[in-house]
Amino acid sequence: MTRLCIVLAVFLVTVIFGMADMEMRSQLIQAVKTDGSWHACFTVNRKQGLLLKERPEIESIAQYGALNYYLKDGYQIEGTETVICGFDEELLEMFPAAELVEGTFPKTPKEAVLNENVKARLGLKAGDKVRVTMPQGEAKEYQITGFTKDTVLEAEHDAFGMCLNTDGFSSLPSGEEKEEDREVLYYVRFRRFCNIQKAIREISTQFGLGEKQVGQNAKVLMLMFQSRDPYMMQFYFVAAVLAVLVVIAGIFMITASMNSNIAGRTEFFGMIRCLGATGKQVIRFVRREAFRWCRTAIPAGLAGGIIVVWILCGMLRYLSPGLFEGLPVFGISYPGTAAGVIVGFITVFLASGSPAKRAARVSPLAAVSGNAGTVKAAKKAAHTRIFKVDTALGIHHASGSKKNFFLVTGSFAFSIILFLSFSTAIDFMHHAITPLRPSAPDISIQPEDNGKRIPAELAGELEKLSGVKHVFGRNYAEFTETESGRDITVISYDEQQFHWLEDSVLEGDVKAAADGKGVISVFRGEDTPEQGSSLNLSAGGREKELLVVGTAEGIYDNIDASADAVICSKEVFYALTGEKDYMVLDIQLEKGTEDSPVQRIREAAEQECGGSITFSDKRPGNQEVRGASYSMSVFLYGFLAVIALIAFFNIINCIAMSVSARMREYGAMRAVGMSTGQLVRMVFSETMTYMIFGAVFGCLTGLPLNRVLFTSLVTSRWGEEWRVPGWELLVIVIIMLAAVLLAVMGPAGRIRRMTVADTISRE
């Protein structure tokens, strides 16, 4: 049982540190894919750029420039606004999102690489010519040498993108009076093991750069532990606190188990003393015995921890293969393995100290007299005024030894402390990552002209296309509330959108709104129209009274951006405006749908709307959100599951050890007339005593620590005030109660199966 306790402690440490390492790897992979692998960027002139390249701590450097970033400056290909970038070929290695999927990088100023959107829409191929119209009216012709992936922004804004080499980009008119006024942006990746923050400070001082001229890839640097951001330092502090708590929990767990083990073998240690062993020899014996257990326990704990990490990494690869293809499913976390081995030996060494001293203090005289295995007479008898004898004896057994009571309740308490501490990471995740809503579209279509609309018939046509899962449209109209004079936006939902809205309802009946019997007000604080109230709306000389049948949070970002809004059915909107066509048409695709259906959707929309549409492909952005959400959810909930399992098995193990140490005492009680049921109730009351005091101590310590960590992670960043984590407390208490019931079942079966004679004579 003690060996099992060591296995659990090593397993806990290995899984938590291993999962933390894999989480850092997955986040780093994701950050590199989305933000790039560069570490810092500097805006300097070309002379300073040459000096920057000569610095020994820089591994790679690439020049970068961009024109028409906001698609408003007039650089166009075939009438479509185009982002023009110029950079060194080394930049492609720093930005995997701009991967060259076909062809080669431009070698001359007259060559260019285009994004896949241009290729798909204009039917171009490598070797063709493309003309770019400048804002000044002139046009330049380039030969296409290849194509890059669409970036998230290019896909979302349906933008064209063209990449030139630095010579080609320099030849473009920048709109500035002098060439020397055009400062150049250099992206830098530093060498491994370099102190990046120190290098950035030295470069800034050398060239006299201000804060606006220096940028950092904050997420990548944070994951490399190279960030000096105050918030990141708080984040590292929280991680260190949690790591210390894990080690302390392991020490408590093993010490409590070894104490129970020593208590069950006092006669054995007394006989060793009778044979001439000194106290120091007994201490060395206990320590060596503990380390011998480590020979099998530590590898078993490591193996279990590694397998759990493999399972979690496999889940991530399955859930989001595109983002986590670089995450090894069967990889070994060296920090996690090293932490398991080191912490395993350290905890065993520290935990064995107290039990070893206890074994050394066993009296040889007690062993000779046959009383070594009995419990010492307590100074105070069990209190039987309030409880029955069996319950009072169980409480007395739990509290009889102050040291053992402290260790067992401490191990229970630390399970709660760990759970409450790690639960703050869940709160951090919910604030740091906005999960993808069920209503999030993969494709969004809007008319370029705000006065035009998308024909309602288009939705029916698109639903018939293969790969299309849902098509849903919305309408908007501005009305004035006659009593207050405030403007209210009325939004129409279809049946599917009302179904999604049910999860966001604060009060009221969504079905009534879907059936056209009223409207749902979008929550705006105290000024939100309440359920049961009426709104008198007027627009274009027409007035209409609408009944508010509920309140909900909006499920679309553009609804949240409006001042006041209500949601109604398509039929109500038609009665208000006489308009049945859509202002926005959103499409969700089946999982794994390729690009060909997307192109068919574009062609159908352009044909129906006369080509004047804004086509937004939101799939890359959705994939990023899903990846971040999957990654943090899998690992953080995995942390909590591991802690809950450790608490579960720790309770069972501690009670089993305690019963084993007292089997002779239970036999004596059976001999004087105590029934099996009374012995079981005694074990149950002993277990409940440990659990109740452990829960109280855990909450008294865990709640303040939870508040400190919550303040560091959440309040300091988002301003949300700390609240008592009621659900977390309820979950851990339920887990502990379930463990108590199972912990009593095993010893109860052993007590029932053993005869009085066997129990009394048991070593």
C-alpha cells in the first residue's frame, strides 16, 4: 500500500508536469502557426539594418514591408483591393501561415507570388502575368512564380495578396517624399539560450529606438519563459506556487501512508531493537526500505503518467489535426519525467524521516512483553455522551495521535487546496479564450452596397449543395421607440438561430418569439426592456407595438455592437418592413469539407447578387479558436481530473493502511463482544472525522489561495471580482464522499472475513 502511495505521488507529479510541458509545446506550435516564430521586430533605417544583421545573438533576420494593409489605398488586381508585401525569403520560415504551397519565391523585382484566393478567383497559374494598378493610376506587370496560403485576415476579408522580394517592393511608390524617410521593419529570431530581453534592450539603446519602434512576439516569448511582462511574471508565479503545492501534497500522502505502515509493525521494530539494533540503524533501515520501494514504484508512476500524457496528446491530434500535427502523440516529456523522478525521491526522503524516527523510538521491552502491537493507553477516553460507543471510538482513533491526525487530514486538505488552486486556471481559460459559438459561420456573405440585400431564394439554393450543413440569414432595420425616443435595431432570426438562442436566454420564452408572438430583447443592463413590457416602434410613417417575451444575450458580435436591439421572427420582420431578403447570409459547412464547395458557394452568390458581394471565409480564424480552446480545455480539465483521482485514491489508501495497523485491536474488540457492524461504523466514523477536518482545513487554506491566484490571473487582467467557487467545492466534496464510502467497503469486507483468533494473532 505504501508502494501504491509512492506510485500515486510520482504519477501526480509526472502527469501534471508532463501535461504542462505538452501544453506549452502545443501552445508554442499554435502560436508559431498563427503569429510566427519571430521573437522581436525593429523599425530602423537600412544602415541600421545592416548593423543589426551583424549581431552575433541573432539567428535569422528578414526585412518586411506592406502597402494597402487596410485595403483602402487603391492598389488593385482586376479591380480588387490587394495587400502588397515585400520581404526577404527568410521571412517565410518565420511565418508558417504564409507557407509557399506552389512555385518559388521571387528572384527579380518583376516577379511576384500571389495568395490562393487570387488563383481560385482569376484562374491564374505559375508563369502567367498579372497587372497591378497603383493609386497614382499607373500599372505594373509581374510574372507569377508561385502561390502562398491565405492568411486568416486575407480569408476573412476575401482580399487579394501579392508578395514581392525586397528589391521589387522598394521600387513601388510609397507616397513619401524621400526614399530615406521610408523606415524598414526587420523581423528577428534570436539564437537558442539567448537572453532575449537583454538583447532587445541593448539593440534599442544602440539605435536609440522608442517603444513604438520595437515590437515583441509576446505569446511566443511567454511560452519560452523569455517574457518580462508584469502580467506574465504573475503567471509564472502562479505556476511556481502550483508546483510547490504538488510536491507538498506528495510529501503528505507518502508520510501518512508510511506512518500507518510503521504503526502496524511496531512489534517488528521492537524485536530488531532487542537483537541489538540502535536507533540510527532502525532509521537507516526504514529509509532504505522506502528507497527500495522506489525501484518499482517510481517507474510504475512514470509509466502511468507518460501514458496519460500520450492519451491527451492523441486527443488533441484527433480533435484538431491541422493545428497540432507537430505535437508528438508518443513523445516523452523530459521535464515531466525528470520532475517525477526527482520529486519522487525527494518526497520519499522527506516523508520517511518522521516514520523512521517513530520506528526508532519503539521500546524493546514492549516488544518482549508482547504489547508492541497494541495501542498506547490514551490520556483521555472516548467521549460517549454525544455519540454511541462505536462512533465515539472511531473519532477517538482518528484524533488519538496528533501527528497521524495532522498528516492524514493534511493529505485530505491538500487535495482540496490543489483542486481549488488549479480551478483558477479554468477561470483564466474562460476569460482568455472565447469559445467558438454554435452559431459561428464558416462562410459569411454580405452585399457590398448597404442598400442592397441578398435574395432569400439563395439560401434554399445553397442548402442543396454538397458539404453545406446550415444556411441561415438575418435582417436588420432601425426603428425609433416612440416613448423614450431611443433607436432600436430589430434583427430577424430563422428557426435554427432561435434554437441556438435558447442557450443564451436569461428569462422568457424563445418559442413564443420564434412563433411570432413577440420579441426577445438583447440584454444591455438596467435599460433592457423587461419581459412583459411593450415597445411602440415607428419607422417610415408606420408604427407597431411589440410584446417583449424574454431577454437574452446576443449570439452574434454585430448584435453586441449595437446600442439597443430586439430579436424577432422573419414573419414579424416582414410585417414591420415588408422586406424578406437578407442583409447577411451565413453558411456552416460539414466537417472536413474541402475548398471546392466554397468556390461553388461563391459562384452561386455572385451570380444571384450580380457579383457585388463581400465574401468572408472565416474557417482559418475558427480553426485557431477551436485549437486554442481544445488545447487548454483538454489539459486544464485533465489537471483537475488527475487531482480528483489522486484525492480519491489517497483517501482509500489512507483508510486501508489505518485499518491494517489496527487489526489486532479490532480482534480484541471482537473478542469482548463488539459486533462486525459496530466495527464497520467505527471505521466509517474515523474516516468521516479525517474527511470533515480535512475539508475544513482545505477550505480555510484553499479559498484564500484561490482568491490570490484568481486575482493574479483574472482580476488583474479583466477586472472581474473574485467569488466563492461554489461548484468547485461541491465537486471535490462529492468526490471525497464517494471515496469515503469506497474506502470503508474494503476494510469492512476484511473485518467480516477474519475470525477473532486470526485477527488477534495477526502480525
